[in-house]
Amino acid sequence: MYIPIILGTGREGRASEKVAKFVSDQLSLSGNITEIIDVRDHGARATWEPSPMTVEYKRKIKEADGVIVVSPEYNHGYPGELKMLLDSAYDEYFGKPMGICGVSIGILGGARMIEQLRLVSIELHMIPMREAVMFSNVGKLFDDKGAIIDPSYGDRLKKLIDEIMSRAPKKQAV
């Protein structure tokens, strides 16, 4: 299956990048094809005119069997640049499962952002997954080389990946 990861923040020094890499590695280990779609590459655009990047994003989402969003929580919500990227497509999301990984320097692991993003996924006609992975205290969760210290996150992420795979629309052979 093709399950891209949307990296939901463009901030400098973002810890979410380490989480997205870990999620990517876990998806690959489970036999899936993945890539990281970085909001930085799309820039905040307050226009409905499609750019070449928007066209490419929509193509990737249309081909995807599901998506996983990795995003921090900012002021009890998700980043504006993530909202702008998500709003650049619509029909392409229909019926696809969305997994969410919250990232936080605190103990809640982005729980409030996850709840808000689930509501947005429903409006986009996606299927929000019940399982979510909350990467709490992210500053202490990875070593200097970017490797995760707590191996239990692999098990947590496997539950999310399995749920996405079980909910992905079945593609018909051509």
C-alpha cells in the first residue's frame, strides 16, 4: 500500500521531523510504500489557484491508500500551514483512512490537536482512525542521532498502521 506521511509544521527546529522519519521507517518495515510530504515544500498560499505543487499533492493523495499526519500541537490546535495544505485538495481524500500522530514537548502528546484534526478529516470525507500515537515529551524521546529511545512506540504505531491497512479502500484490478 502507498501511505504518505504529511509533516504538518514548517517551523525551524521542528521535532516533528524526527517523528515523521520514525513513522516512515515503520511503514517501510511493514511493507508499505511511503514518502514524507512536507508542508514547507508547499508554502502557505492564500489562493485557490492551483500551483504545480498543489497539482502534485493532489495526485499523490489520489493515489494514496491512506495518509498519516504527523503534527505538533500549537495552542491546542494544529498548524495553519497544515490546514492550508489539507484544504488544497478535496475529492482526492474521499473514503481514505487518516491516521494521526501528535507531537508535543509536554505530556499530552498533541491530544487536543488530534481531536481537532479528526473533525477536519470527517469534513474531508476521510475516515479518522481510532488509534492515534501521541509522541509526548518529544525532546527526550530521541537520541542525538534521531533514533527513538522508547521501543514501545513501534508497537503503538503498528496498531495505527494495521488499522489504516484494514480500512483502506480495496482497489480493483485493471
